[in-house]
Amino acid sequence: MQQDDVKQAAASRNTVPHWFNPDHPHLDIRDGDGAYVTDADGNRYLDGVSQLFCVNAGFDNQTIIDAMVEQLHKAPYVTPSQYNDTRQQLSEAMLEKAPDSMGEVYFAVSGSEANEAAVHFAREYTGSHKILTRWRSYHGWNYGTSSLTGNGWSSSVIERNAATTGAQQFLPPMSYRSPFDADTPEELAEKAADHVEFVIRNEGPDSVAAILMEPIAGASGAYTAPPGYFERLRELCDTYDILLIADEVITGFGRCGEWFGIQTENVEPDMITCAKGLTSAYAPLAGVMVSSEISEYLRDDGVPLGQTFGGHPVGCAAGLAAISEYENGLLENVRSVSPYLEERLRELEDAHDVVGNVRGRGFLWSLAFSKPGTEEPVVDPRTENTDNPVEAVADHAATDGDLLVWPGRPQTQIMVAPPFCLTRADVDQI
Ligand code: PLP
């Protein structure tokens, strides 16, 4: 199907203009159940990307809805400086699932704010200013986090000015389109970690507060690190007294087959930030989990995190219910269905020259589109919202496959990150 035909087919459905690209139609989603959503015309789609890695427990989840309604009746709001039993129970449930190093939870409203809080804590705790992040990472849209975000599309030149924000990027351990010349994953881990050490020493170890990194890259394309890389990062952080912060806004709460993405790397971070899957996006809620040492420091000397809507009780009720849903079968489903999802996606790499690379973990996958026989993207990653053939693939999937997928950022790929209730038949549809 040609790109124009796809556009025409898309236009025949009841769509509304894209919020920043009027040429690109958006579906008018009205309803949902399980892994499926329905548009205003009654067309049903498999939501292959969970509304951007959010609705992990699926749509119309009665357990979560009931918990939220019950909380609304009991106590719709209790200010964060006061005790609230639902908030307390959620903290305990989160810490139970988290790596042992985590000792306390602070609540925020969005992933961006959780990351800003983590940076705030890291600077207070270490007395240092700089934060190292991965090139092409995404950490949020606020003033602070858009400077931490290692891509050009979501931050202005001023926000990315390292002199004012203290954010400094390093090259990621990508195995595809790699900035490193390595023959094996072990060599890649070594070279990429040596590079991080170079950046630390070049910046001056005393000036660096933290390394902030997604355990498995999210929007930039489900990149997993080569074995040993995160262990080396942990060692570097210990050597130079730098904190390791895992941004688990996407990977937290089961998306990669463990409760937290960093657990798939066998590394204990100093802080974990989370949002999206925490409540399965039934309510806006985010968290920063900190180590016992940092928690002790914050209690004694630090400035507490206090946003009016941070730890909103209705969000906390949704979080508790979502965790119980993950616990009662959904996480197990990710573990049992993901090998089949991987197998079927990898078939596409063999079947189509243009699918250059398939990578990911659990229910977080990316198909990179490349000019056949090369690792060169089919579209220049610096161009956005033009006549992008990858956008056309996503439109084609929706109009002819009743499937929602997402061209990540950069838009050189198709991302697949379905709700945790996905079945093997759903995998076949994808
Ligand atoms: N960190 C990561 C890894 C994300 O993917 C996102 C959002 O997509 C954020 C942080 C920002 O979260 P929010 O949009 O809730 O502010």
C-alpha cells in the first residue's frame, strides 16, 4: 500500500487532527476493554502500545475502578503531610517488590516530577550538581527534566545548556547503530562503561551527583544494555561516590518481566523513579524510591517532597489495586507470553529487509527500520512530522490491522508494548 493510500484509508475513519501535526490523523478513542480500545465509529483496535506504556492492567479493569471509587467515598483527599493508610499501604507494597536497597517512597504526580525530585535529592545528598544521562534518553518535559532528556526534540537549546542545568550526556551502550566499535556484547559493555568513566573524570567526579538512566531504554527504542554494563556502572558509581538512579517510568511494575527493569540487570540502584504502570495510568501518580541511607539523610537534614497532589489517595488506591492485579496473574502472563511475542517479532526481522533490528525485553519491543543491508535509518532521525514512512506503517497497522503501535522517538522504528493481559492470539494479530 502506498503512503497516500494509507493516508486516505486513515482519513475514511472518524479521526481528529493530531495535536501537533494537523496532517496526521488521530483516532477518537471512546472506550476500552482488556487490551482493546474502540473508536467513535465502533472500530475496535488492539492497543499494541498500552497508550504509551501506561494501561498495563488493561482497560475497564474492575478491581482498579472499584478500589478508586471506594477511596473516593472514604477519603478523596488527605494532604501529603498527613498520614493516610492507603498511601502507607501502597508504599509498603512498592518496597516489597523493589530491590532490597530501597528504604522509602516519596510520591509525586508525574514521571517528570519524580525525576526532578530524584535529582533534587541526589544534589542534596551528595552536595554535587551534575547529572549524567544517556544520549537519546527521555526523562520528561518539565524545565529540569527536559534538560536531562538526551534528545533534541523535547528540549530547547536553553534547557539543554549544561552550564546552567548541570545535565551532561554520555553515549549509550547501543548494540545496533552503535557509537562504539565492538565485536562482542562483552566488548561493547566494556567500551561503553569506559566511556562513562571518561565522562565522569572529564567532568570532575566531585561535581557529579548522579547517573540517571532507564534500565531498558523506553521511547528511544527498547535498547537493552549488553551483559555486565550496569554492573560496571554500579562499580563506577561506588568508586566515584556517585548515585545511580533508575528511571523506571516505563519499565517499573512488570513491563520487562520483573517488577522493576533494573532487577533484570541484577543491580541495586540508589533511587528508582516510577509512574505510568504504578497505577496502570488509572490516576496520575508517580513515586521516587530511595535507599535507606538517602531516606535517613532526608529525614534528618533534607527538604521533603511535598506537592499538593503527590500521593493522592485515589491514585494510591489505584496503585494498590494495580499491584494486586499484576501479582494475581498479569506479571506471570508477561513472563509466559513474552517469549512468543519475541519469537513472532523476530520473524519480521527475517522476513523483511527493511526491518533491520528487533530488540527489547518482556513486553517492551522496538522494530528498527533501516535501508536494506545497512543500519542506516529509513528516515533521517532528525526530521519529525514530515512525510515519514514509519508513521505510514503505524497508520497502516491501525487502518488495516486494527492495531495501534507507535513510532518511537526518533521516529525510525515501530514500538510494541502491549497491556499485560495480551494473549497468544493477540500476538499473532500483532
Ligand atoms: N521517564 C521516562 C522513561 C518516560 O518514558 C517518561 C514519559 O514518557 C517520563 C520520564 C516522563 O513522565 P511523565 O510524562 O509522566 O512526566
